[in-house]
Amino acid sequence: MNFQPRAFLDEIDKLLIDKWQRDFPLVHYPFTALGVPLGLSEDDVLLRLERMIAEGTATRLGAVLAPNTLGASTLAAMAVPDERLDEVVERVNSYPGVNHNYQREHDLNLWFVVTGADRDAVDATLAGIEEDTGLAVLDLPIECAYHIDLGFPIDGLKASRAKDWKAQCSPDTSVITAQDRGLIRAIEDGLPLVDRPYAAIAKRLGTSEDHVIARLQVLIGAGVVRRLGIVVRHHSVGFSSNAMAVWQIDPVEVDELGSRFAQHPAVTLCYRRRPAAPQWPYNLFVMVHAKERAAAREVIADLNRMHEVGDVPQAVLFSTRCFKQRGARLGSAQAARKRSAR
């Protein structure tokens, strides 16, 4: 798919998006709670959210997970000849484990995220793509997530992050139960847009509404669920420039620098990934979403200037086309292996 055009949003829509991209209420009637401060009925809130999703402003109202907690994931890249791009994209997108797929300005021009129930499932998808396309796939797994948010304020930049903000490389996965995996699978496509969404989920899982709410509270508190709220398409709300900036940083220094980079209010993602030298020596990744390329470049220049890394080997890859964008699918390792062996 190409980038979605910017959607028309009235002032109430903007307030809903700005307020509820995170900290979605964990109460029996959450949509009533959303409407009260805006003077809206529960039905009006639900209709607005349904419209935003139908029009492509938002992908879902749901959870954003910390990487490699309730499943496994990696970032993959391929160098695809221009004349084969459409064909290769179709093959890559056919895998259910691929949930984001972008063209970027680089010799490695196709970048996609692969998720699965475990690392075996991810490996099966990568192997299947290589077999299907006859092209090498670069595997760049995450090693530490300094900041993952992907929330987009409608009017201006986010506020600066708190002074006591800390990167969280390793969420507390000891809290995860076998039932939690079923819960996350049940909301992969988002919370149901009904008056009592947690009750609807509980009915599907054969448990209680209060249990669903309590488990989500635990997973959020442990950092396994990074945020719960409206997940917007950045292009539809005016953030048309998507830059992936990468640096080759000394392994001894990368965690300290990554934690400092992550505190910049314009940085939406910041993480350390395993490099794949010599083809891809970069280990520190930052995502910047801006309304214009110049603004994204200024953020990257600001990071270089503030942290004195302007002379470090680096690259900036702007996205030019979006071929797939949706929430992660945990699925199963068996399903991924079957797909790769078709």
C-alpha cells in the first residue's frame, strides 16, 4: 500500500488521539471514561474510534508490546533490484509474521519486521523469504530497547521526558503466565469497540472481566506492554517524513548513548540492534517521525551536536513507500514453518 493521505480530524478527534494514545482506562466502561471530560456519550466515542480505524487514521486501539517478551521479533532488510521490487514485496507480505514493510532510500531498500511465537518461528519466516525470493535477508535482532512509543501528538512535539526516565532493556518477564499469551493473542487486532471490551475478551477466553483488567495492569506495570491506547498511522496525522537514523557506536559506549538519545522528545524509537558487519556495521537505531524532511534532519543533527557524535559512521534512511503496517502477530512456530515449507 502507499502512504495514507492525511485524514480530516475535528478538534474532538484530535483531543481523543492526543489524550488516549497511552494510559487507556482499565475500567469496566472505558469508553464512558473517555467521553466524560469531552462531554461525549459512550456511543459518540465509539463511533469516532470506528471511523478513525475505517478511514485509516488509526490501525487499532490496543497494546504495544516490548520486543521479545511475549514472542520474538527481528528487523530484516533486503537489497532488491528495482525491477523485482513489487514481486518481492508481494512474497514478503504473504507471510503472516511480517507486520511492517517499508521501502527506504538505501542499497538495502526493503525493510520489514518479522514476529512470531518464538525465535524458531522468526527464523522459519526469514528462511522462507530467502527461499521464495532467492535474495539474502539481513537479520538485525534487537538487543536493547531504550525507548519504544510511536505515539504522535497532533499539535507539536511531545513534552520532554521526565528527569528520572530510564531505559528499560529487559522488562520483567517473570510476571508472564501461559494465560497471558492467550490474552495478548486475543487483542492482537485491538480491543473490541463495544461498551465493555474487557468483558468481551474475558468471554472469549473463559475468564472474568476483572481478571483481564488485572493481568493487563500487571503486564503494563512490568513493562511487557509498553502502552495501551490508540495506535495511529503517522502519515494520516501529518507525520509524513519517517527517518531511520543509525550510528556505529563502540559497544562499551552504546548503552549510555542510547539512553541519552532516547530522552529527546522527537525520538519515537531508540534501540540497540546486533550489527551485521561488513554490510551493516550500525548498532544504534533511532526513528524520527516529522511533518517535513527538514525537521527530521534537524532532530538528527541535534542528536549529533548534543552528544558529539557527528564524526561517527552513520546513515539516514527515509522511507518512501509503506507496503504493510499492522500489529504484531504472535501466531505459532508450527504455522510459520508450514508457511515457509509450502
